[in-house]
Amino acid sequence: MEGAVHALQNEFATVRTGRASTAILDRVTVDAYGTRTPLTQLATVNAPEPRLLTVAPYDRNILGAIEKALMEADIGLTPSNDGQLIRLPVPQLTEERRKEMVKLVHKMAEEARIAVRNVRRDVLNELKRAEKDGELSRDELSRGQDEVQKLTDAEIRSIDDAMARKEAEVLEV
């Protein structure tokens, strides 16, 4: 269950807000040296200003491939290449785009909730199997089910809190 929450937090980091965050580029992969390689392994990504990201490749020969990968990544940023590094100005989000981002945040949170519930279902099935096989008494089964439900509720609250924080961050002007 905690894995689902951590995965959600990583997903939230890639959602664009009004200010520049290097995490936006974490999922970008570049076709370089004959393989798909994560951008973070080929270049240094910085946010020198609140509305600007810079990508400085370790090898200038792959500057074009990085620029192409950034265009194809569909992150809503347009790269400008000066021969040394790539600048990605982060435009102010429109109200419509903010609403789209909030919908995306809600969708990610719901997927995390489903993952937590799936873990709960698997554990409950395992407990029932153990009770059926005589490894657990009915009282132990009942206590186990209650404990699993408490853990599930706590993780779902954690997901909802993270979603509310991210939603506020996206809507912040």
C-alpha cells in the first residue's frame, strides 16, 4: 500500500504546475547512442529561474536528439537550442490547462486508491484462505480484517491529502 502512495507522489512530481520543476523531465527518454536513455542520464537539468528549465548535455553531439525528444514528450514546453544548452521556458498555465491538470491529478489519485484496494483484497483473500486451512481462528481472522481495513483507510487518507496539496499547487496563480 505504501508503494502505491510513493508511486503516486512520483507521478505528482511530473505534473506541471505554474513554476519550473526538473521532475517534469524525469520521464523523458532520448534516442541516443542506439538506445532509449533517460534524459537525466545524458544531461544536467536545472531550474535557474522560477519560469525556466535548462538542459545541458554531457555530450554536445546529442543536443539535436535531446531537443527532438523534448518536442515529442508532449510536456507543453517548447525547447530553444543555442548550441550549448537547451532552454525550456515554462509559460504561465491558463485556467483551462489548470483544470485539465486537476483532472489528471484526480485520475492519478484514483488509480492509487484502486492499487491500495487491490492490496487490501489480496490480503483479505490470503487471511480467509489461512482461516479455511486452519492456520487462523475466526477471532484472528476478524482482527486481521479490522487491521487491514485501518491500514487501507490510513493510506487512502494519505492519498487524498497528497491529492489536495497537489490540486492547490496546480490551481495556485
